[in-house]
Amino acid sequence: MKLRANRPGRDTRDIRMLLSLCEIATLDEAEAFYEEFHPGDGLDPRALTIATTILSEGVLEIPKPPGPINL
């Protein structure tokens, strides 16, 4: 949904994190993943530009989940 909205400045950080969490490192992988949820509907030109820019900067390191909370 973030790639569908692809609002520059508002969604860029989230898209970057989600691509990393989904282990997507190429534009082809991003397009295939998108089409799983939106069959027959490819990424629009602005989404392609944002995804290309993000992926060209390299994949983020996946953050480690926090440990258990001890109450």
C-alpha cells in the first residue's frame, strides 16, 4: 500500500524500511511483490522512481526486534 500511495517525503522512509523487512533488494523483486497484492496493476512511474532511488542507495540493515518485556 505504501508503494501504491508513494507520497514523496511522507512514505519514503516507510517504503525503505518495508523493502528491507521483506528482503527486497531489486526493482524486479519489488514489482513482483507489489503484483502479488495488486494483480495486473504495475507500479506507476512515481513509485518506480522512488523504489529505484531507495534500492540504489542499498538495502537497510533489518532492525533487531526488541527483547521480551519483563514486568
